[in-house]
Amino acid sequence: MRLFIENYVKKVAPLVKKANLAYWEASVTGNPEKYKEAAKYEFEIAKLHSNREEFLKLREFLKEDIKDELLKRQIVLIYLSYAGKQGDPNLVKQIIDKQNEIEEKFNTFRAELNGKKVTDNELKEILRSEKKNMALRKEAWLASKQIGKVVAKDVLELAKLRNKLAKSLGYKDYFEMALKLQEQTPEEIIGLFDKLDNEISPEYQKVKADIDKMLARRYKISSKSIMPWHYEDPFFQEGISFDSVNLDKYYKGKDLANIAKDFYASIGLDVTDILERSSLYEKEGKMQHAFCTDIDREGDVRILTNIKDNESWMDTVLHELGHAVYDKYLDKNLPYVLREACHTFTTEAVAMLFGRQSKNPEFLKKYCGLSDREAKNIAPQLYKMQKFQQLVFSRWCQVVTRFEKEMYAHPEKGVDYFNNYWWQLKEKYQLIKKPKDRNNPDWAAKIHISAYPVYYHNYMLGELFASQMNFYIAKNIIHTDNIKQTFLGDNKEIGKYFIEKIFKPGARYRWDRFVKEATGDELNPKYYKLQFVD
């Protein structure tokens, strides 16, 4: 068994490193050759995991009574990696090729606005700040959906291919398979989402009415005539800014990477080496999304961002460095297989918890030079803004997760059906009006639906766990009752908690046990509700 693991790591570790490096190069430069190279290594990793004989051997191992916990955990995780890649190698290759083709279209596509090519950042800027020209807002919103038409058929094609693979392996569809391979089940996730829906829905209705009133005042129109392009981002996933609080002005001209470095240092987490290896600013051909990558599980951790001096990018830099410190401070004595985050959502939770600090009054005081009085004055507004942001995001997660469930249940229903279904969900959960006669694949404009399948629910679990950690830290480390706006800087004990309880364990426990060990309670929406509803 140990020999099996040793041989596995010998084969997989170099490939993972090469794939990560090629993907990094591709993302930074936009070089199509590098995308091909990344795809080639991805295929080799998939091929390695598709070995039927080794998969059956792992299945046999799991039937044994393995006393050593770390050994058993490694076998479970390696088994899950193989389980996802069983099936016809040609089919697996088709899936990877199709996915890369879609991703490349996303990364190189530039929308057209009034006859001019524009970046995602430019479109978002119009939605964020244009207050007078409603026609331009509408055009920018429509432009942000142009990519949908380019990839929609491909996305459904990809869903069919993924389903074909899942069914050949005995799963109902890809949605079920993807969750089970993440040690989750559809019942568990949809059950949690139903519970969250019940707890949040009444409050969200009030929040949404407030938002529409604020926007109506801002644009001098009636609340009833608010349309999707009146919100501040293309999907209405981020809440809105408050006219009474312009956070961007506090970050204007500031060195965001440096602020983040100082903040993490104040809790005993050093990100200097990470920033030195990273790609932080916009350039031609570079990917427009942000991410963090652990190249080799040996300490080569980097982030990719396109920093502008505004609050949204402050959040993003803190967020990506949250992923990065998790990877950096994993226990290097753990076996290679366990040297990663416990779960996707646990690293998301850390990233989100730190990202939230960009709207924290104490954080603004310390890093943007706000006076005590100023910070005190805007604190209630900041909280309200964050609450709005959270509840808006939680409704958006409902849309994406339930959309994916349906897309994998019935991909054959075709583009028109999903154009309509998308808007049904948006109307039900986000309370957003569908533009008259709109029949466009707006759903396909969201990169996650094609490139990061059955992943989005983890962002919501991440928010829930972030609030749970926040509560634990406030009560047990800082000893404060302020659980709604907890400042997480200037305290080395906080960093110690993260290193010992969150980062070091790596993937040694299944996520449910990990959450309980780290916070003393199982994952549930209670703490999120305490922080953002009650």
C-alpha cells in the first residue's frame, strides 16, 4: 500500500508541477502554445488516473481495515482522483479538449461596445460608476453577455460529454458524480441550500427592496422600472456600493499589494515571497480573472491578479493571498497527497474571510488613514453594505447551483430552454426582472458554468464556514462580542490559530470532521445568519 502511494507520487508530482507551470505561463502571456502545453499535461495526469488496474487495486485497499489514519486518508483521496477519470480515454480527452477550447475563447474574447473592443474591467467599470447615461449602462450589460452566444452550444456539448462519462461510471449524471468526488452528495448540498434559502429569504426580500429604492433614487427612475443593467455588476452577484460611502476613494493611489503584505504580517503570516513570484498587474493577453496556484506543494505559491486601486481589488488581493497562505503554511511534513487544503470550500472560506476585511472600519483606519471619527461614522453603512453584498451573493449562489443541477439533468433540452430556465431562477431567487422578450444564453457568459463545473456551491459553503471561523476567533481569541465587523489584524494569535487549526492539518480529515475540529461545531448557516441577518 505504501509502495503504491510512493510510486503514484513519483509519477504524479512532476506532471502536476509541469501542468501548473504551463497554465501559469499561458495565463500570464495568453500564449496559445502554452495553453496547449497545459492541456497536454492535464491529459497526461488524467491518463495516469484513468488506469483501470490501479483503480481496482485502490478499491481493494479500501475494503481492508486500515488502522493508520494518514495512510487510509491518502488511499481515499487517491481513489477519488482515479474514480473521476475512469472511463473511455478518448472520451476523457474529448472533455479536456472541449473545456480548454471554451476556456481559451473566454480568455481571449473581448466584448464589443459601440464598435470598440473592451475588457471585462471596462464593462464592469461602466456598471459600477455610470450614473447618468442609462443607454450606455444597458449597452455595457448586453456587451457583457456577448461571450454567451460564442460558447453556449459548446457548453451544452461539454455537459453531454461529462454526463456520458458519469453514466458510464454508474452515476446518475455529472452533477452527482462531481459532488461525490468532492466527498459531498446532491442531497447534502441541496438540503443545505434549502435550509439557507428558508433562513435568508424573508430578509433578502427587504434587502432587495432597499437596493431597488437606492438605485431608483440614484438614477431618478421608479423602483418598478429597475432592470438588470441598473445593478453594479453583470450578474447581480456583488450587492451595490452606497452613495454615502465611496470606498474606492480610500484606496485611490494606495499600493494594495503592500497593504495586504502588512496586514498579513500583522498576524504573523509572511506573504513577501508569494508576492515576489506573482503577476499582479494588467497586461495584454493576460487572463482577466484572478487565481492562486500552488505549483509544486513544496512552497512555490503564486497569485495572478490585475490590480487597480479600488476596493474590489483590495478584496481580491486579500482573498487570493488567503488561498496562498493556506498553501504556504500547510504542514510540509505531511505526505504529498495530504499537502493540500482540506477541501475546496475550506480554502475559499479562508480567502473570503480575509477578503471581507477590505470593508472593515478598523482595517480602513489602519491602512487608509481614516480618523476614528470617520471610521465610526461609516461603520454602520459599511456593515449594511457587507450584509447586502452577502445576501445578494447567497441568492446568486442559489441560481448557479440549481442551474447546474438542471443542466446536467437535462442537457438535451437545448439552448432556448436554458435561456428561459436561467431567468426563472434569477426571478425566483434574486428577484430580478427578465428583460422583455430576452432569449439569449446569458447563463453561458458565466465562466464557472463551463470551466469550473459543480464548483460554485463551494463559494457559499465557504461564506458559511468563514462566518463560523469569524465567530470562533471573535469569541475565543480576540474575546469580543463584535461578530458583525470583526477586525482580524494586529494579533499574532490569530495567525497561530490559522496555522495550527486550519492550514497545518492539510487534507488529513474529511471536511465535516475538519470543520468540527477547527470550530467546535458542524458546518451550518447559523453563524452566517448571526453575522448578516440577526
